[in-house]
Amino acid sequence: MQVPLSWLRDYVDIDIPVEALAERLTLAGLEVGAITYLGIPQGHVPGIRWPKSDHLVWDRDKIVLGAIREVKPHPDADRLVIAMVDYGGTELEATVTGAPNLFEYRGKGPLDRPLWSPFAKEGAEVWDGHSDEPKRMILKEKKLRGIPNRCMVCSEKELGLADSHEGILLLEHSAAYVPGTPLQDVLGDVVLTVELTPNLARCFSILGVAREVAALLDKPLRLPSFEVLMEGAGIAGEVAIDIREADLNPRFTLTLLRGVTIRPSPQWLQRRLQSVGQRPINNVVDVTNYITFEIGQPLHAFDFDKLKARVGGAMPTIITRLAQAGERLHTLDEVERELDAHNILVCDTQGILSLGGVIGGAETEISDSTQNVLLEAASWNFINIRRTMQSQKVFTDAGTRFSRGVHPSQALLGVRRGIELMRQSGGGQVAQGVLDVYPRPAPQVNVDLPIREVHRLLGMELDVMTIANLLMRLGFGVTVQDNLLHVRVPDYRMDISADPIIGQADLIEEIARIYGYDRIPDTIMADAMPPQWNNTALEREERARDVLVSLGLRENISYRLTTPEREALLLPMPAAAPEYVTLANPLTPDRAVLRRTLLVNLLENALANTRHSARQMIFEIGSVYLKRADSPLPDEPRRLSVLLSGERQTADWTGQAVAGTLDFFDLKGMVDGLLDGLHIKGATYERSSHPSLHPGRAANVLLKGAALGDFGELHPIVTGRFELAGAPVLVAEFDLEALLGAMEPNYGTNPLPTTPPVLQDVALVVKEDTTAAAVEAVIVKAGGNLLKAVRLFDVYRGEPIPAGHKSLAYNLVYQADDRTLTDTEVAKVHQKIVKTCERELSATLRA
Amino acid sequence: MLEQLEQIYQEAQVSLAAAASSEALHEWESRTIGKKGAVTLLLRSTGQLPKEERAAFGKRANEVKELLDAAFAERETQIKEIELIRSLESGQVDITLPGRAHPVGGLHPSTQTLRELYHIWADMGFQVFRSRDVEDDDTNFTLLNIPEHHPARDMWDTFYTTTPGVILRTHTSPGQIRAMRELGENGTQPIRVILPGMCYRYEQITSRSEMQFHQLEGLVIGRNIRMSDLKGTITAFARRMFGAKAAVRFRASYFPFTEPSMEIDVECFLCGGQGCKVCKYAGWLEISGAGMVHPTVLRNGGYDPSVWSGFAFGMGPERMTMLKHRISDIRYFWGNDLRFLEQF
């Protein structure tokens, strides 16, 4: 909300620099997002930093209040006049200007009453009024159609007040004006942009902010006048009110002004509306907006004659009720609306007049010919107004305030002050009395606050009178009884709960806020430390990350939202789509459902990186989301996925890089490394039928028969779809819980051998379909205790090995724990291995 | 034979001095004092001499052998030294040539920051409690004192799912309710946890805002937890995270689930509070929202708010990472561009 300091000062004296005030407000929860200076220089307060402002500062000597005493014609130009300006000097300054709003005074001789205008002298810096781009200029003497000119009467644009350059700014006459007064002292102002959190409904007005300022600075608050001069015939019998939904519309008030003249508002009011970003319209509509911004109570003005005409001149009845199915309303913003059943409406017996508290209907609005104004100030249920604003997608200043909460007490204040301001600017007579229907009076909220509660929650001892004073500064009524405060909550504080405990917390926050959070001490928790425990799942997960990083992999974290179509790319053959957790309101179509796999993320990440990186070695650990039939909330199991693709080693100048692209066995080595790093023993690999994987290059990792995950080369069809077809893509996906659950935290270790090993090689020729794992299993079984290690070092096919066969060559390590083996012992075991392989695998020893 | 010995001795001395390499030296050794060397052979043939000559010849031959042995050892040392110097000279490489690249793995920057946060909070007795991403509306909002249609809901732009009442969590705060209900044993046990997790907001993705981001929430429940404890705890945290001299500022603010509520700023550690682009010339960086747990939330967690109290805080690991490493675009985090990841 925009808060002009000049307006704020109507209600509270401010004796600190505006930058310090902004800091105080920010620390008290009314965050000042920006300070906008109009004409006056930025102040500097030690210890407070604000971004440097580059606004135009009106030089106190060179930009002053000017009094135009006479407007003379320009001898050589019809479109120019010569303003004779009194700027407090000894002579009048002849100033050439093309301002059209001076033409009517041309040649009229000395004026009875001067025209007041901002006056800039030679050397003054102003904005260039003729430039489309913001551009500053320094006034210099030059001839305008033959007449030398060195000064200027200014437009709003030239002063940086507004964009208007239609004519010069003419100020309404004031007897207090003195020519030559620095313009800073007349029009200079500062506007604070205050960001209001939802609990600060009470601050949605200048008066509301003033109340906070008064409390923070410990100054009295000056309320505006709510007196009305009521001289006309009574309102009774002119109009009736019929509230049908008292819970949604607890109060409805009306006043009537007869014989008003619609005209522009007085300049001070227009200026104030402009300062809060409102466009002045006419003196009646402007007052409704002014009261909205001044005290926070939105008003609505009806053309009373139009209301009467709808009922053939009879007495209108204002009805508030819920909308019915199919009802429509054409609102002031030129939208034809189909109403929802929860919308509360202001109607008469003939139909709908407005969307209650949010926006008026077009039919009964104020026009230039309006003579009699019926002014409405009502109170609405804030939850319902918010629903209406959201369902109708209409956001107005009135609706914004009502949707945060405006107390019913404000309606009476608003309708009184509003009608009086209309009378003052538009004339006419206010009908006696306020029509006030208030079926749901708001209860008075009182809270008892023992000061020990303040101490308990803030951790600071404040004496009872200090606490009472802090609350009273905010307008709370306080009676002190020993160490107990009886607090009477003022009506505008709708945020203070009637629940005794919550009400206490609400008040304690106010005490802390006004006292200053910075004055509350810093302490160390004195409470007993809760029982400490380990998050084993997280610790193991982090261990898995460390192992993967040690294997050279980069961690990815991806969007968890994707599309079913993208995940379907993982299946070479079309298949029925699984059920997804689907967004009702996706931000973009490509982030519509929660993922069921991490593989698409990794593939997309790899694809994006292939443009600049020759090797992809990445992993991600994170949740996938699986819908459940028996619960509205999905399962969120975690997965660990790895992707490898590209060059095994980037070529370098040494020419010694291991050639080739990453393949199945690189990934298998990583998987082995992961299992080793996690101390998972005894995992076995079986052929996997994972549909996304190459059927001949895919493995399933099993531990005691239970699956931990799959890995292998991506199916070429799938690889092609992700445009990664240049090299094989190796992927793994593990069930993280199963994987980490298999970790043995107290894994055992082996003593270091003290005896020398005996190394022997063996090459066995086996049939092509005999797996390496089967050969190794036989070797290990036959080798017994003395065989310490088996390492495959060669696989060979071709001459002289018969077709359909292959040769597997192994290094075998023999070692006994307690003695040095003799050649005879080794030969015996080695022979046994060979014989067993011959017998069980039909293997032959390669010659 | 004696003359022969002396002659060999003379020649051997000359040729030893001429031996300039290990090879030449060893060739000299085998030719002169080796098993079949001339001196050795002469020495062995002492027996063929007449008895009266044997003693004198033997003495002299042994003398010559010892002298040559010693000369050999000295020469060998010299040559090894020369050869070492020569080999060091010829073994020079251009040390400015690039090193051989090894694949280097690395953790995502968000993980690195999360670990730093886990570590600091663990030292203060906070355990990690994780809860689900897909939440019900009640736990994400209503139980946190944010009733349906309440204007406070405007503070979060929510992703709804097609299942009524099921949403993507907009913050980690629903974890507060879950932690209180799981760990509190019906409001009888104190709690000290941090709740990290991914959150989701229906927000246009720009360089400054993301639809998905981590949060790390903290929750303390006890019988005597005060706002001064919140201030002391956060200040202690900030000094570890941002430096021992970090100044911290507490501003009143609003969250429906805490009261009093506050925003916490740390003095800009990049400019020392003097004002720079990162802190937008304000000297302060917003690092956390916090407050005393609202009585309604305590009740919904099973605690009696007249006996129990607590505080909660929330912080953004990505935001902290961005501040620390001057990252200008939050979209880098889930983009997973290796050129970004490799910088951490």
C-alpha cells in the first residue's frame, strides 16, 4: 500500500526522519519495500541503509512557489503567452509558456487573485516535459519567438509528480501561500510502499498505518471527524434494507445526500487519490475511494433516482442475498458475469445491483446528472468475499479490504464521514439519520493476560505497567489487577482471538512487536535435550551418495514433475499407461504428473549435456510417486539411478587414454563398486527382462533372492528416442530402501596374510552358453579353503578354439593362513579344479 | 710376473680413470679385478712361482688388488653421481603441459548445503525428520492454522492434484504436525528436529523463483521454550553458517502457524553490510522465517499450549547457496548442466 507522509501526518506527529520511520515500521512487521521521494532530498540516518534514490530534488532556491499576477499575449505567437510571475523577488519575471490552461487569462490585465504555480528559475534542474524518454534538463536563457526567457512555470511532468504535460500545474488558491516559498515545503512529499501481510488487515488504510506509527513512536493518534451536518428531511421512509444472510452480511448502513452537484473533487482530494495510485473521477465517486483509503471502509454510491425509477418511483428496498443459479450481472468493469451460488449480492426488488463488497453494477452508478446520492457502507464476511473474488476473478480495492476483514463498526464511521465529505464538495443536504441494520453485532473481545505468560513465551521480564503501556499505545483498553491484565480489544483488531490461550499469544506478539524484537535477549535453550536418535535411512543414503561420487559420478537433482508421454518413451512397445499422481493445475503441460522413475530425468539431463560434454557419468537419488488404491496419498519410495554414456576417457595429448566408449562392463564395475562401498555381500546377477533395457545386456541384481535393482544398456529403440544414439547408454535403477537395507553396518574384516601366495593360471575351454559366473562358481567350490582369489583375465574365441566354444583364462591365488604351501599341495588343488571343471562343465584345459 | 703385475696395475689405473660410464666401469671390473680379471688370475697363479718369490709377490699382488678395489669403489661412486645428474637433466618434462583428466564426481550444490545445515543443526541437538512430498490439504494448511478460504492461503500458490484434498506440499511445515504426532507421544515428549524436503509452488519459473525448491524447517517443542531461545539459537546458527561475526536482525512478520512471527536477516556477508548488488543495497540478507509455534498448531500436534511451547523456523538451501556463491539464476539448480555442477 502507498502511504504518503503528508497524509499520514494528518493523524500522527512524526518527529523522526522518514528513513528511520521506514526502518521502525519494517522491524515491526509493516515492511517498507520502497521510499519514493517527491521533490525533497533523501535523508541519511546513521546505521540505516536504503538504496540510493535518483529522483529529482527541487532546489530550494531555484524551484519555488510562483504567483502569476498577469497573463500577457505573446506579440509574435498565438500559442504562447507571457506569464508575469511573482517569485518573491523585487520584480515580476516575464515567463514565456505555451500552457493552454493560461490562455483564458490572456490579455485580461492584472488578475484579482493570482494563479499559483510551481516556478523554476534559471539553472534549476527539471524533467524535460517534451521528451518521451525520462530526461533531465537545466534551465538556460533562450529566446522564445523573439522574447528572452530564462525561467519556467512547470507542469506536473517537469516536476516528476505525474506524467501530465497538458498544461502547467495550477494550485488551488490558498491564503497561506507566499510567493517564493521553496516548492519542497508546499508539494514535497515522501511515499512509503508498505507491504502488508494477511494479518495486517487493520493497516489497509492511512489511518490504520497511522495507528501503528503512533504506537511505535508513542504519540497520540488524531482521528478524522465523523460529524455530519444533517439538515435534510429524514432518511426514514425513503429506502428500506432487507438482509437475508446475516452471517455473510452482518451490517448494512445507508445515508442520503439530496441536491448534490457532480463536479471534479477539490484539488487536495484529487492529489491524495493520485498519491495512492487512484484516478480522480468526480466528487462523489472520489469520496468513496478516499474513505476506502483513509479509514479502510469501502463505500458504494448509488444514484438514488435511478433506484427509485426501477420501482416506479416507489420506496426502494435494498436486499442482500445469495445468488441463485443462472443469475447474471454486468459489473462496472464491463464484464458480464455468471454468478456462483456463494456470491452475496446487493439487490432491489427488481434485480441485482452489485456484487456485495466487491464491485458495483453498471445500472445505478453515479453519472454527471446525478442529484441524489444514496451511500452504502456495509460489512461482509471476509472468507466469503475472498471466495467470490477468486471464483469471479475480480480484484478491487474494496474487495481486497473486505476479503481480509473489516469490522462492522467501521461501516457507520464510513457512511457518516463519506456523506459529509460529499456534502462539503458537492453541496446539497444530508438526510437526517443513518439507516443502520445490524443483525449480527460483533461481540466485544476481552482477553485476560497474566504477565507470567509474557515471561514464559518471550523469556524476558517486563513489569506489568510496561506491558500495559505497550498495549495501550496500540489502542487496547487495559485494566491492571496485580500481575494480571484485563485487556479490552478495540473493534478494529479483528486479529486478536477470543480463545483465551490464542488471545494471549496474539497479545504477546503485540507486546514484543512494539517493545522491539531487538530488545528481547538471546538465550540458550534451558529445556532438557530431547532423546537423541539417528536417522539411519538418511545416513545410509548419504553414504550411497559418497560412494557414487567416489566412483566419479556427478549428482543430479531434477524436476519431479514430468508427463506420462515422456515416461512412455522408456518402453519400446506401446503399453497401458500406469496411474500417475496428476496435477489439477499444472504450470506448464510438460510438468503435469509426478514421476514414477528417475530414468527420464537422467536421460534428459544427459541429452542436454551431450552438446558440450563428451562423457556423461551422473546419478540421482530421489522419490518417485506411485498411486495407491487404498489411500488418497501415494507411496513415495526412493530410487537410486545411474547413467553412463560417452567416451570412457577423454582423449588427451599423451595419447594414452583408454580408447572406446563406456559399455555394459563399465556400468557393471560401478555397480560392483557401489555394492562394495555399501558393504553389501553376496549379491548375484541374473539376466533382466526390464523392458527399457537391451535384452542381451541387462542384469538384475539379487540379494538372497530379493531384487535390489536392474542395470544394463538401454534398449536401442529407447536410446534413439532420446536422440542419444551416438553411443550406448548405460542405466541402473535401484530400489533405495532395499539397497540400503542390505547394508551391513558391522561388516567384518580379514587379517592380513603372513604367508606367501602361490599364483597359477588356468585357461578353460567351455561351451559358448556356459556363463562366467558358472565357471567361477565351480572353480571356487573345487578350490576350497586354499583358493584365495579368482580373477578372469582373458576371454578368447577363434582358432584354435572350436566354434561354439570360448576360452576363459583365470589367475588363481593359492594361500594357506598358517603355512607356506608346498608345490605338491598346490598341484593337488589345481588339479582338482581342472578335473571338476572338466566333469561339471565339460571344460577342457586349453593347450 | 712381478713386472707383469706392475704393468697391469699401471694400465688398470689409466683405464679406470678413462671409464666414463657404468658399462665401461663394469667392463673394467671384470677385465681387472673380477673373477677372471687379470689381477685375480695373477693372484691365483702365485702357487706357480718359486717358493722364495711367492711371499713377496703375494704381498704385492694383494696390495695391488686392494688398491684397485678401493679405486674402483671410488670411481663407481663418481660415475653414479655423474649419471644421476645426467639422468635428472635429461628427465625434465614441460610441467606446464595439462594433467591427465580423471573423472571427478561431485555432490549437487543443494546436497552440499543441506549437509552443511544437517551438520550445524546436529551439533545443536537437532535430528533430521523427513516427511512426504504429496500431502493432504489438512496437514499442509488447516492443521497449521490456515483454514480453507482464509486470506493467509494467498501466501502459497498451490499445486492441486486430481485427487480432492491432495496437494503437493507448499512448504515443509506439514512435517511439524507429522513430527509432533509421531515423536510427541501424545504431547508428552520434547522435540528437536529439522525437516528438510522438496516443496512445490504454482509460480512462474524465473531466474528468481522456482516451482520446486528445498526447504529446511526446524521445530523445537519443550516445557520452557522462549522467544529468547529462538533468537539465541538462530544467532548461534548464523555465526556458524555465515561467519563468527555475522550480525543477525529479527523483524516482526506473519506466518499463520507461528506467533510471534518474524523474518530473520543476516548482515550481508559479501559487502559487510555496506550495501551491494546481492543485498540490493540494504546491507541485509533475508535468510529465514521463524516464530513461536502457534497454540493452535501445538494443540493439533497433541500438546497443551498452556504447558508446552516451542519455536519453528524455515530456510531455503538453494537461496543460501545462491547467496554464498553469487548464483544469479535459480534455474541452474534443476538444469543439471555439468558446467554448473562441476563448479561445486
